[in-house]
Amino acid sequence: MKKISRLLKYLAEYKGKIALYFTANLLSILFGLLSITMLTQVLQILFLTGDKKSGNPVRSGFHLDIIDKITAWANNLIHHADKLTALAYVCVAISLFTILKNIFLYIALYILNPLRNAVLRRLRDDLFTKTLSLPIGFFTEERKGDLISRMTNDINEVELSIMSVLEVFIREPLTIMFYLGYMIYTNYQLTLFLFLFLPVAGLIIGRISKSLRKSSNLAQEQLGSMLGVIDETLVGMRVVKAFNAESHQHLRFMKLNNTLFRTRNMIAARREMASPLSETMGIIVVSIILWFGGKIVFAGTGFDGASFVTYIGVFAMIINPFKNLSSAFYNVQKGTAALDRIEGLLGTENTIVEKPNATPIQSFEHSVEFCNVSFAYGDKKILDGINLKIEKGKMIALVGASGAGKSTLVDLIPRFHDVSGGEILIDGVNLKDCRLDDLRRQMGVVGQDPILFNDSIYNNITMGTGGATQERVEEAARIAYAENFIKQKPEGYQTVAGDRGARLSGGERQRVTIARAVLKNPPILILDEATSALDTESERIVQQAINKLMENRTCIVIAHRLSTVQHADEIIVMEKGKIVERGTHIGLLSKDGIYKRLVEMQQVK
């Protein structure tokens, strides 16, 4: 229940509606109780012989004005009207109370459902917002399938297992409280005798459901692993088919699928035990109450048969709430496991934080400087002792073997990661002291893998710019050499790029991402192997677009094809996370070092 209370914090702004919900529930329960207590009057009309003292319940000391007044009215009606007329009035009263009960029940549910959906909406929003705020490093450590499972299946599990039974935890305890109050009012001895058996039922149900939460958590983890296999297979379908790996992937999937099948069967077997178990225990208790209550009736204490039958009817009415509560308790245990996984993501520490008094950055004026920078993933050191100054308007090229730390180095500039040691300055201000939005507004990134979303080409170009006019978008497309192929599409700029840009060729995707960078018009441009995955013709077109984009900007270029960086103002050669050589193309060739060997291997002339 403590974890459920964390969900209920989202309802703080709906206090008025919650008050209405409780009021409607109370009235529904009250009218339901009044309708069942009319059973005593029906029995008196049908079976009593006129003894005015018959049917008066044994009082327990409680005084219920409403029930007393209605009982007095019914007794007076019974003894002053003929039986058929009295029965007709009582039947009308029962019908009226039942109608009112269900009207208020509907009102309560009508109020609750939007509140329940509001909680789920806020939970989804918080989860997605948290995911967006986490650093890039988090996503390299976590399985994508598991993250998707938390944001979809775990949310659905919370909705089905917790939020769907929320009204049960509110309405049923109120129902039980009112009905038990009436039972105590009618005959406290019989009710106290009943209380001896209820804790036993609760203990048994609690012990059986204790392991359900652990099993449910295991099921959610298995589902996350299975989604990961599905995602990997779909993304790598070309490789799967090329290497005849269908059976290999199918075996991986079936292993997880069968494990999930067995786990869910075990969970279902325990969950479905709740209803029959509670009903069976309820009938056993009813049988014991029938014997003990009959003993009181036979003793002639003033507790007559009509009152006893009504008492049994009221007790039968609370069996279902107890049954619903036990079933809900099982569901909540199952849903709590999903909620634990959601809270695990919501509670993830965000290492990239903006200081409360962060320095705004209006423009880029002088330089970006690395001062003895080091960076590590856990115990693995990626960068060590990097000292580098990138002047405004200069082109800096980073070259070296794969794994040398080039991409990690440029990822530190927009604070995708934070340095482990040293500091990075932009115009003399530590990046950690700058406003994140302002910092990233100064930078544009064009990567080796062009990232497009399943949206129109127009929206892919304008993403993150806060909207732009059609003229500006077309101008950006012209600069990126993308205008011609876009206009040849049937829907032009409104053509949907497809999942990950699948409806466009590699060169077209890359030119759209360049147009996106052109439209953003950043003073600092980061190019990470922007042409390495393209064929010769596409590379030529894209390189022309990049050259246009690089004009009058500070550029940091990562390149394996050294022919693209010969004219850089400074070439930085990296090896094992360190800068081992630096200089111009001509100067580095004269040193007969690592750069020269790289050039010779590529036969750059």
C-alpha cells in the first residue's frame, strides 16, 4: 500500500472530485444497506402474527437514527395497514433504495475513472520525460527492449493490476465498515463471534500471495528480454537472413517465450486461487454463524428469526467485498512488481544535471578548450590527459583507429557525457556551469548513421528548431543538396521518411540530416564519419553539402577517410585515448609517424 500511495500523489490537484467520489460512495453504501434491512420488514409482514414487540433487534449500545426511524415507520405500517398494502409499500421502498444505490454507484465510478486515467497519464509522462533526461551513457548500459517493456507493458500492468482495482480499496472497506456496523448494531455477540474467524482468512490469503510479487517481477524481466530479442531481430533482419540465422534467433525467442509461459501460468494459478479460496472460507464462516445464531434465536433472547435472516443477508452482502478485496490484493502484488521496475527507472540518477544558477550562453565567441580531460566508463578509461583548444572558425580533424576515443571526445562537448577529470571550457566557462539548452543550441551534429523519425521530411528537418517557415526549410534543403530528390517524391516535403528513414536511400537520409543542421544554423558543427557509409556518388553529393554547411563555422570532424581532412587547420591523431600527434596534413606527413602510416594505407595522394 505504501507504493500505491506514491501513485495517489498525482491526485493532489483533484481534491474536490475525490470528495465527491467519497460522498457518492457513502450514499451508495447507505442506500444499499437500507434496501437489505427492509428484508426484516418483509419477513415480519409475511410471517409474524401481530406481536408488536417481535422483530426488535438486540441493541448493542449503538444508535443509528436513520435505521431506527425507518424501522419505526415500517413497524407502524405493518401494524396499522393490511398486509398486502404494507408489503407493497416495503417493496417500493426496497426498489427506491436500490435505484438510489446504483445511481450513486454510477456517479462514483463516473468520477473515479477520469481520475484513474489521469494518474496513468501522469505516470506515462513522467516515465518518458525521465527517459529523455537521462544521459547517453545510460542507454549504452541498458537493454532497449527492457526500457520499452517498462514504458509499455509495466505501465499496462499497473493499469490492470493496481489502478483497475483502486475503487475496490476505497469502496469495499467502506461497504464492510457500514455493514459490519449494522451487524454490531443488530447483535454484537454474534458479530464478535464472527470476528474470531476473519483474521484466519486474512492470514491464509496473505501467506499464499506473498510470493506472487517476486514471480511477477521475474515475468516482467523475462518480457523485457523477449522484447529485446524481437527488436534486435527486426533491426538486423538483413544479417539474420544473410547468415541463415533464422533458427538461431527463433531458438533464442522460444527459450524466453517458454520461460515466460511457465512463469505466467504459475502467477495465474496463484492469482485465480484468491476468489474460490475467499468464497469457500466465507461459506464456512456462514455455516458457523448459522449454527451460533440459531442457538441465540432458540434461546429466546429477543433476537427473532426475521432479524436473524436479515443478519445473514447482510453478512452475505459483505462476503463479496471481502472476496473482491482478496482478489484485488493478489492483483496489487502482481502490479507492485511492475511498479517497482517503473520506479527503478524513475529513480535513476541523472548524472548530467544543470546547476540552479547556470550561466546562459547567447553565442559562441572564442574557443572550446579541453584542459587535462579524462573520461572512463566504470573502470575502463577511454580518454586520458586530453589538452586541446579549438578556436572559433577553425576546422579540427580527429583521426585514428577505431576505439581510439574520437567519438567519446566529441560527445563531451554537448555534454552527452560528463568528464571524469579535468574540465572543458567554452569561451572560458566550464561546460558544467552552462545552461544545457543554450550549450546544445550552439552545436549541430551530423553522424555516420543518419537518424530520421517516422514522420514527414519537413518535420524531420525542422525538429528541435521550434518551427520554421516553408521558405527557410526549402533554403536549408537547397544548401544540403536535398531539394531535388524531395520535390521528386509524390508528397514532396510531406513524404513520410518511414521507420528510421527506411523509405529513403542512405544518401537521401544523410542529406536530410544535413538540412536539419543547416536550418539550426549552429556556430559549432560536429561531423562524425558523416560520409563513411555512402557509395561514391552519394558521398560526392553529401560532401558537397557538408562543405556548404562548414562554411564560416567552427568544425570538429571525425574521419577515417583521410582525403576529407587534408585541408583541416589542425589534425589530431589519437591512439588509446590519448593525443599522440597533431599538426597540419603536410606537417604530419613529414614526421613519418602514425598519421603517415594511416595515409599510406589509404593511398592518399
